[in-house]
Amino acid sequence: MDVEIPVLVRDAAARFGAGAPYALKVVAGQLADDPEMGVPSRLPGIRTVLVDGELFEDCPALAVGYLHEPDRIEIRYVALAPSAGPDDVQEAEQERELPADPDVTAVTVREVADAWHRITRRLRDHAPDSYAALRPGADLAAVAALESGLGVRIPVELTVLWLLTAGDDGADGWGCLPGNRALLPLDAVAAVYRLKTEAQARLDSANAGRPEEERITVWRPGWIPVAADSPADRVSGLYLDTETGFLGRWSRYDDHPDDERDTLVTYLEETADALETPALAPRDEPGLIGGTLVWRSSVVPAREDRWRPLAALGSE
């Protein structure tokens, strides 16, 4: 059985310690002999192997997620393992209800992982400062704890993204998404959700007695913050509506003039397309200032002379 480890997954493992890539290689060898050794994860089609960090020098405990197909295995992500043991992890996973259509959800897992790998490959090769600002993937326990704290079921596409990276600290004040938005770290997701929920609660008190058409709604329980307009400015950004599956925008003044109307999958795929073929970018043009990805809309006049367009993939 062939076991594939994408280069970006190897790179992600290296961030956890010098011994992590070797541990990943050992797991790959074990999977070649026993493809079913992992436990089913919350992501249909993805199984998880837990790595005991004490068995490897300079390597923490890891969770390795892989996709098992009839003729191959592809390791999709590596993240810090939860503190619970394998039996506890499997029990917690099995308690969750599977989506109505596991096959469709498995496709979503693949689409998010593929789009994010395309994005980070371009960052690694051309914008190393932006690549270095991405946080390692979250562990499964952290995602579960956030879900419990919010009281909202986290969609599979957002779970996959957070397992790949748990936020963007920004390079020189710029995030890596169009408009130089930055993926929120999980603690910031919780903080923004709490602040917006509290703001809505105050409005609900003021709305009491008002006719329905005059009531003001700035936040709904099923909205999960995803990205801020910049790493240092978290008063506006994008949220994922868990009821519709579409991205929307929250802002400083609670106006929403330009709802994205993208799913998270299409947003990431469009971002990857723009980085690979900048001339066809429909919304914003990617470029570079030194080793940092800077989208055209974010370039201030004082730095215009340093900005250069990102080369197309085919012209490299």
C-alpha cells in the first residue's frame, strides 16, 4: 500500500519539533502494513492515528489524520494530539452524529485540504514571512472545547481548516487572505463570538416592545467568526453562517454592505486560484513586499514602490 505524505504536511510536522517528521515517517510505514490502524474521526473518510511523543526525541504527542482509499493512503494533516488516551478519543468521536451524507462530507474534507495546501505552497515558495506567521494546526480537543464553549456545532469545513492551521499571526501587520484578512486564532474566535453575542443581547433588550420590522439584529447564534480584517483589528471580518453555509461580514458599525456569499470552500479555492494565476484574480491582486504577501487593496502609498505583483504559477 502506497502512503503519500505531501510536502506541506511534512513542513507542518517540522514545526512541532525536529523529531516530528521522523515520527510521521514511522507512522507512514505502519499504515502501509495496517491501513485500518487509525480510529474513525469526526471527519467522514478520515482516520486518526495518535503518536506517543515519548517514543521519539524532540516530538510531542501528535494526531495524524489520513485518507484511506482502495489503492493508496494520503496523510492529510498532523496536529497536536489531545490529552485524552486513544480509547477516550475514539469514544468521543463515536458519540458525534455523522452528517446525513458522509460521501459529500468526505469530498468537503478533500476540497478544504487541497485548497489550503495550494495556498500554503505558494506562501512557502514566495512569501516565507507570511508562511511563518501561520500557526500550526489545532488539536482535536481544542476544537471540541471551542465547540462546547460556543454551544454551536462547528461545520466540517471549518474543523478541517483549523486542524491544518489554528490562526494567522500576520507578517508586518498583514494576514494572508484577500484584503490581507487574517484567520482568527481559536481564542480570538471565542472572544469575538462572546462580544458580538453580548452586543446582540443588549439590542434584544432594547428591541423589546418594538415592531418586528424595527428590531435590530447584528449577530445570530449560528454565526462563527472566521477571519479578521487584519491581525491587529478584530472589530470587523468574516463569519461562517452555520445554517446557510455561506460567509458573511461583520463590521465595526454592524453594517453589512458586501456579504461575501461564498462558502468557505469556494472562498479558499478562489484564493488559491488567485495566488496561482494572479491576472485572473476577480477581487484583489496578490503581490509581495519583501517576503510578505500583500494584496493590492492593502498597499498604502508609502509602500507602493516596494510592492511587486506575484508571478503566475506557469511563469515561474
